[in-house]
Amino acid sequence: MRAFDFSRAESVGSAAQHGNAETAFVAGGTTLLDLVKLNVMRPAAVVDINALPLKTVERLADGRLRIGALVTNTDLAHHPEVTRDYPLLSQALLAGASTQLRNMATTAGNLMQRTRCPYFRDVGSACNKRQPGSGCDARDGINRMHALLGGSADCIAVHPSDMCVALAAIGATLTLEGPAGEREVAFADFHRLPGDTPHIEHDLAADELITALTLDVPLTLDASLATAGSHYLKLRDRASYEFALASAAAQLKLDGGRIHEVRLALGGVATKPWRASEAEAALVGQPAELASFERAAEIALRDARPLAHNAFKVDLAKQAIVRALRDATRAARQGGTDTQESQA
């Protein structure tokens, strides 16, 4: 590990003053320290932001839920406002990582999580995300874990976060703060597709911090609790600590036996948290039954571009969608309580 300067910030403003391309902010450090030890990230300075007052969860007057950037994944997953109104988010958080990691990992850190692509983490491999213009060894390498959707000639690395898949379905706004002041960015616009600049992963300047995440009004607040339900399903190689091969986050609202509103997002198969908008449109007004879910799954994966080793993920992702929608429907019919396991 290379030497670096270390300091602690006492305010958001003082932290932002340290921000530049050579500085890294550290909270839980569950990704940063790994990447520094692997020589993937080489910050000249590290700023500890754990003292910043960003650890609260509060309900806003308009019904949205504002989450401080430093709220841990464990605290967020078990927060009563989250388990009651956003069970999808709680399920996704508890499906991610281990208990020890969730105790340290933070909301903002999860939003900034880097890919688990082994070629990105091996400095002896070509990787346009780590070193622009060097190439992509994953394309002709072992690409079993890589993306079916949203990839480019320069990068096929998947986004690894479970939390972000749930957020893609729920809808949220990020609050960013830097020397120029505060600004807000829709969660859907924060993570970028790789295109020909895969090293630019998000809409956050080097001198900005994420200070809060605000969730959209939950489905259950503008409808009868008895008609709304959700489910997060994560399919992976083993049931313990493991990243997704495919995951699906589904929440829907029923009107009798038909789907009145639905939100669907995918993980483990795309270069960013993937909202399946066309599949959602095809589901609205349809009977909440298996045939409708299977049609939606076909639509969601029709643009998939499988590689040499990951064609199996096309069917896996379809299964994840169907099962997530099935279990979200069951939850809606049971009054919003989903007691099914979130993993296969």
C-alpha cells in the first residue's frame, strides 16, 4: 500500500475543500481500503468524514424519507420507517454483503460502490474503467459475471449494489454538496452508462459529497396498504456473502385482479442499476398472473447481449423477474407483508 495523507473533516464545507481528483473520502471504507490495497485506487490524501452530521433518517412533510449519507446499511435496513414503508429497500440491504460489512457500510458508500469485475481489480489486466484507453480484457476473458444490458465496446462491468437496484424501483433523489453549493440529482441519472468513457461512473464532481438520499413517496402512502406489495429477489452462486448473478426488485399496486402501477428494476446483469421501463408499461392494466409476468420478463431482456460465458444469465434474469413479480403480488394480496426469502 502506498503512503497517503490522512485528515478528519469536521463539516461538509471543510470536507469539500479537500476534494479533488487525488483525494478520497472515507466513511465505512469497505470498498476503498480493498482497492487501495490492490493498488487500483491510489489517493494522495484520504479524508475521514465520519464526524459529519449525516446519520439521521427523517420523514419530510411531503411524505418522502430523507436518509443521511452516513447512515449504515444495518441501521437503514432495520429502521422502522423503512421496514414499514419501503420493505423492498430493507430486503435488498439485507441481501447484500455480510453482517459485519453492513455494520460499517454507509448509504453514500453503497451508492459509490465500484464494480467487482476481476479485470478491474487486477492491475495486470487491461481495463478501460481503471485505465482509460488500455482495453477490456473481460470481453475475451472469463465474462461469466458480466453485463447483458448497457454495455459498450469499452466496458461490460456490472454494477454490484443490491441497495441501488431497490432504489431504481422505488425512485429517489440524491443531494450533493460542494464549493458551489447544494444540488439535487435524480437517482436514475446519477450512475452513467459506460459508453466510451467507462472511467466516468457517476454524476459527482471530485469536490462534492453526497450528503443525503431522499426516497420517493412509497406506494403504500397514496393507496390502500392492502393493494400494494413488493419483493427483492437475488440469485447467486451461494446463499452466504456473494454478489448477484441476477436480481430483481418489484413493487406494484393492484386494482382488483389487475396491475394498476408497477416498478421493476434489475441487478447483476447491467452496467448500472437497471430500470425496466418498457416491461413496466407492458404490465399496467394486465392481470396479475404468471402469463403477464413472463411477457414482461421477455420484454425486459429482449435487448440483452450475452457474451461467451454468461448467456445463462438471460434466462436467470427472466426467472428473477417472474418470481419477484409473483411474490410482490402475493405480498399485495396479503396486505403488503412479504414473508418470502429474498434469495434463492
